[in-house]
Amino acid sequence: MEDMKDIQWFPGHMAKTRRQITKSLPLVDAVAELLDARIPLSSRNPEFDRLTGRKPRLVILNKADMADPNVTDRWMQYFKKQGAAVITADSKNGKGINKFGAALRELLKERLEMLAAKGMRGRPIRVMILGIPNVGKSSLINRLAGSKRAKAEDRAGVTRTQQWIKTSDGVELLDTPGVLWPKFEDREVAVRLAMTGAIRDDTLDKEALAARLLALLHESYPAAVEARYKIPQDAEGTGYELMEQMAKNRGMLLGGGVPNTERAAITLLDEFRGAKLGRISLEPPEKA
Ligand code: G4P
């Protein structure tokens, strides 16, 4: 896992990333944009379109195992309308990965037919994987590569630049994924990334973050919140007040029966990130 904080997103680093992508782009037939299915907007790189130009695009809605399947379906329609191919994936367990090759072949159908007409049938499809830190790039690559990846790395004397990782279905991946930056300057984006745990929350006010999350969950998934924290679906109040209720219902109390909202905040964030509340999406496509 890469950590957003370990990567210095200073202008020089961003310029270097841009250069690397521009350099690699002519080598690939398509780009695979990895997004977190729970927050497809916030996990996008603001420059993605500009960086990848007219390269055919496969959108992978990753961590789909944790996202609301109905919302994910709507996101699939959204990206299809934009002309991209779309698949969902659970790269942790390898679910959905088998659709990768077929989706790419469909996306590149005309180009592959043209190459076949020129006698270049069977040439592997080459792809670059791109995404922000923690979205699941390494998990996906490992899943797609199976055991072959380790072999490629073991060969002595092979230059680390531009290696291709073969997948089982005729696709080759550029071995180093493009690590992109999110739209940090947008406060809402930073908040959603922190909610899902994509960025560390040690510099954030955990209680404020959790209060916002609880308000959002209570509004969009009231039944899940009631089932787990016994907060009635028609309960009213601010996120902070809901968190006080949650603390009381869970017996998280300080001296004098004061609700321990700090503990409740940590519990809520942990349980949400661990998908204990069920499959939940924080961003519907209607907001895009
Ligand atoms: P990156 O290369 O883009 O930075 O992401 P990486 O593959 O390291 O994945 C980041 C975290 O997200 C990892 O969890 C990984 O297991 C998890 N992950 C990746 N894809 C999926 C997915 O489709 N579904 C789910 N549920 N999780 C996914 P971690 O906490 O760092 O490690 P661990 O819990 O696997 O030990």
C-alpha cells in the first residue's frame, strides 16, 4: 500500500509523473483507470482526461465488494455513456478479474480487427494501470499476473524500466502503475478519502469526520445505521448528536454517563472501513 502522506505531491513530483505517463502512453493500447467504487468521483485524478488524451479507457470500479451494488450499476451506466469500457472488481479476493481481458478486447475491437487484417493477429494487448494511492493497483496487478509476476522480477540483470507483466489472457501490463494524485484541494474530496481510509486521518479531527460520516449514513442508509447502532431511522439531530446516541447505545460512557464520542468516532470509522455496516457507497452518479 502506498500512502498519500509518503508521497510528496509537490509540483516537481507531479510533473515527473505527467512526463512518465506521456512517455508510456504510446506503448499501450489502452489505459485502465482504477477507481474506488464507493467514491468514484473522489478517487479520480482531476487531470486524467488531459493526461491520457484519446487513449481507449477501461474503468475498473474496484472494491466493489464494499460498495452498494445498485449505486455501482448506475456508475457503470455513467461511464459507459462516456464511451469507456467498465468492469467491477474485488481485487482483494480476485472477483471480477476474469472480465478484464474480455472487456479490453471488446473496447479495442476495431483496432484489433485492423491489426489482424495487417497480419498482426494474436499480438498482446498492452495496458497501463493508473490510480490514486490505496485504490488497489498492486492488488489488481498481483491478481491479474498470478505467479508470473514474481518470476519476471527474479530475473537478474533485467532493467527495471518498461517491463511487461503477462496475464493469463493475452494482456500485458506495464509493470509500474501510474500513481496519480486526487483532487486534494477540494475539501469534500479529502473528507471522502479520509472516510474510506484512503488517506490517514491522524491529522484530521476524527470526531468531526465521524460525525459527518454518521450523518451521511443516517441519511442514505438509515436501516443499516439502525441495525448496527440502534439509532432509529427517523431520529433527528446533527451528526454529532447522532454519535452521542450511538455512544450511549453502545455503552461507551465517560464518568457521569457522558457519551464518549471520541471512542464512538473511532469505532464508526473502523467499522465503516471494515464494511461492518454492509455494502455502502458514498457518492451516487447523480452528483457527478
Ligand atoms: P495501491 O497499490 O493502489 O496503493 O493499493 P493496494 O493494492 O496496496 O491496496 C490497498 C488496500 O486496499 C489493501 O488493504 C488491499 O488489500 C485493499 N484492497 C485492494 N483492492 C480491494 C478490493 O477490491 N476489495 C477490498 N475489500 N479491498 C481491496 P490493506 O489494508 O493495505 O492490506 P490488507 O488488508 O489486504 O492486509
